Amino acid sequence: MSEQSPTPDELQSRIAQLEAENRILRDQAESGPPPAADAAATPPRTGRTRAGWAVLSVCLVVLGCLLVPLSVTTVWAKATLIDTDRFVATYAPLAKDPGVQAYLVDQSILVINDNVDIDQLTQELIDGIKELGTGPRADAALDALQGPMARGMENLIRNAVTTFIESDAFAETWEQALRISHTQLMATMQGDPDALLKAEQDGTIGIQIGPIIEKVKQALVDRGITVAAKIPSVDKTIPIARSDQITTAQAGYAAVIALGTWLPWVNLLILAAGVLVARRRSRGLLGVGIGFAIAMVILMTGFAVGRAVVTATLPPSLVPTNVSHLIYDTATEQMRDTALAGLVLGIAVALVAWFAGPFRSSQQLRKVYGGGVGQLRRSAEDHGVSTGRVGEWLYAQRLLIRIVIAVVVAAVILLNRPLDVSTIVITGLVAIAVLIILSLVERPPGSGVDRAEMGAAVPSGAVADDADHEPTLTLPKDS
């Protein structure tokens, strides 16, 4: 007696049962084993305990985000303060700036005029000529020429100074002055009693102009302006900052050195702990990303405020406004770039956390993406393209592989200095591309089941379709 074919109602009931079982298995695969499976070994958390961990997570994330601007600033300050080569590399390009060159020309002329009386030298020259017996009419002509001769000498000196400061030789002299200034400033900050203090009595700290004047004097003598030989050695600085008390600056220097060494790592540990103790780590990571981005916005705002403070503390009578702005922008350029890169990084972390989180919109997006990947994988296998055992191994090790990718991305971002937006964007795009390729190459269990085998498991008269790994049936028409 042949087995009776199932009725349409029985087939519909079987379909509903298979779909329900498939949904349960899929939820377990995405979220891991349910907490109840471990209930015998680990007692469930009480509501008060869960609330306590949530509060701790929020406190750690907020504290970590508040420390981010300080970490970025101290890391930059430590690198710039300690490393003379980096200090020179930061400020050396200023030698080519027209505004700085004009300022240096004015300062050099001011030093020359303070030490060489051009009018007196011209008068002595005319008196020497008169002593040769030129006569009354020639003496009167010489007296009339005294003023133009003095102004001509001043213009000749200014032109020679300008030519030198605009030359490549000046750029080398500028670097030498920077190196000397930084070395002496570091000796002062470290309390070296033998240091040549480069902080003036009003608290101005700057770059030594003495070596520059020496080169200018030699250039003038070489051009036949022998009066320049009368210029003595000068001890003058071009101000780049002002501190009212050198002892306070020394204390700040020591604090920056200490904080710049360990604060970034403590900051990173605090943020990581805030994510780990969160009830939902995806939400904790989302908070870190948003908080990090906000901290970077605050830091960039602080740079704008600092620019105004520099203008107030270095008035135009001391340094031209355009020069003080240029010096400040040059000093903070890398920090501003780092802050912008940090903003992009925070947004990227927040997007990753949202995509992996339990939010309805992100779940729908993951479902759409998973369905598309599954469709591509099935289409490839229909055409005989399959990753076989390699794909199955990649699927089994997918969590470990994603952790390795995350560690590599973090290492690239943490170890790359200076951090910039292009590094973050390129690293993120490469990581996303690798994850997409892996999702296509992976071969979940059951995805490669032969259609003939699946058809044998389906009741007679039904056609199997493995879309989303859920069998569907085409019911026979009633005759």
C-alpha cells in the first residue's frame, strides 16, 4: 500500500514549523548561547547590580572622553618640547614666509640702528673730506649732501639685509638659531644653572636673533658696507610665547613630560573598561565614539580660543599680528590635524557600533545585507563556484578573524604619527573591503547542501528553495 501524499494543510503546517525553527537557530547564531544555558554556574544579575554596572560604564566613558583633549595636547607638547629636531622642523618653514621675512628685516634694521649711528658716521665722513681743504662752496655742497647720504646708506643696508634674509643662506641660519634657542630653552625648563636664559624679564620666550645678525653683518661687509663691522654681538630674541613666571613654566614642563608619557594609555584603558562593563557593549562603544567626536570638536574650538589669547598676550607693538598668528598656527597645525582625524575616527567608531548594535534600523540593514550576500553565494554555487572547506573554516573562525582585523586597525591608528584623516579613511575602507570579501567567501553550514538531497527530504510534489536557508514549498494544484 503506497504512502498517502500530505495534504495542503499539512504542508502549510510543516512550512510554518520549519520557519520557526530556522528563526530560532539564526537568532542563536547571531547573539550566542542564551544566558539561561549557563544559569547553573552563574547566578543571574539583580536589577540593582545591572544598574550599578551601567552607571559605572557611563562614568568611565565620560571620564575617558573628558581626558581625550588633554591626552592629545600633552602627547604633542612632549614630542615638541623634548625633540629639538622636531622643533626645528616645525618652525624652519617660517623662514620662507614673506610676513616673517619682513618682520626679521625690520628687527635686524632696528638692531643695526641701535648700535650704529648712521648720521654720525656720515658726519664724520664729510668732516674728513672737509679737512682735505675743499673750500667754502664745496663744504656747503657736502653739508647739503649729508642727509641724502645718510638715507642712502640706510637704504643700502636695508636692501642688503633684505637680499640676505630672502636667500637660502638665511634659511640655514634660521635653522641654526632655532636649534640654539630650543637647546637653551630646554636647559632653562630643566633648571640648568648654566643655561643662557631665553626668557626675558617680562616673561617673553623666543628665538635668538644673535646668529642672524652676525650673518647679516658679514653679508654687509662682503658687499663693501664696512660700517657694518661696527655692529657688536647682540643678545635679542624674537618672541614666540610669553610666560609671566619662569618657575610656573618649569612646573608645566615637568607636568607635560609626565602626562605625555602615560596619560594616553590610561585614557585608552578607561575607555576600553567603559565598553567592557557596559550591559550592551555595542551601546558602550557607540557612546565612546560619540563622546570621542565631541571631545575633538571641543579641542578644535580650544585652538580657536587659543589663537585669540596669543593675540592678546603678544600685542602688535611686540610682534605683528600676522606673524603671531602664523607662529601659533604653525605650532598647533599637527594638533589641529590630529583633532580632525580624531573627529573622523569617533564618527567611524560610532557608525560601527550602531551597525553592530541591537537597534531596529541596524538590524534591518544587517538583514538586507545578509540576504544579499546569501543570494550572491547561492548564485555562485549554482554556477559551480564554491569555497568548500576553506569557506567553512573561515565561517567557523569568523569571530577570531574579526578580532584580528580590529586589532590591526587599532594598531595602525595608534602607532601612526602624526595621525591624519587620510590614514583613518584608507584604513577603514581597507578593513571594510576585507570584511565584505570574507562575508562572501565564508560558507555557512548547510549552504552547500545538494539540491537533490534537499529535494529528497521534502515531501513529494514540493520543490525546495534554499533562500535564506529556509525550505519553501510549491503546492500542487488541485486537479
